[in-house]
Amino acid sequence: MNIPVSIIERLITQHLSLQSIIAGLGNEQISNRVVPDKWSIRENIAHLARYQVIFIERIRKILDSDNPAFEAYQAEKDPEFEKWLKKDHIQLLEEINTERGIIIDQLTIRTAKELERTGVHSKFGNLTVLDWTEFFLLHEAHHMFTIFRLAHGGKP
């Protein structure tokens, strides 16, 4: 089993759109909560940056353990998330780029057998490393769409 081209290409490029989506926005627009109980653009970016670290940890655990189980990630229950919320969007985007390189490096060196290893998601059940990667990319795309809507005057 090879990593599908669609996964590799999105891992390499998908996150790069964040910079162009928010280009021209001021810090106030990036930090403002359009809806009081919904995340701002910066908070969404902080979530994406933090979740990349979570994803790396989960993949490592899947590779090192037999079928580990994971609860659905909830930023509000993550004590480390507060640290990420304190970072500005430029730093967060830099960290996303750095961590993405680690993800790509870690996935592209894997054997077919390693890519077939599984971990249990509390909502979606057994997922292979490739399934987890697809889930990661779709989750990221969802937040990027939210960021796009916020950047262009829409509500999340």
C-alpha cells in the first residue's frame, strides 16, 4: 500500500492556502470573534497548529502500540491549547509549516505494513494510518473553510 498521491499533495500544499486566505487582514480582523461563542480566525489557526502536534503523537502511538484508542480531540479539554492561543497568527503559521514537514517526513518513510496499522477513534472506529491522515486533512479543510468564511465577511 502506497500513500495515495491525493494525500501526499494535500499534505504538501493544503495548509499553504491559509496565508493567502488571510492576506490583507489586520490583526484585529484575525483576532475578532464574529460570533461571540465561536472561534476567531486566529483561534482556528491555533487549533490547526496544535492539532498537528496531536496528530504526530497519535501516529507515533499507532506505530508503537497495538491498536491504541483515542478520544475525539477537543481543544477545550486540552490544557496545552491555552499556550497556542497566546501565539500570534504569524508564529502559528510558521509552526504549521514546520510541523507539516515532520508529518510528511514521518509518513513517507513508512512501509506498507506500517501504513496499515490501526488506531481506534472513539467516533469512527478502527482507522489505518492512511485513514487517520485522510481524517486529519479533512478536519484541516473544514477549519480552513471556516477561516475563509470569516475572512470574507461570512459567519462560521
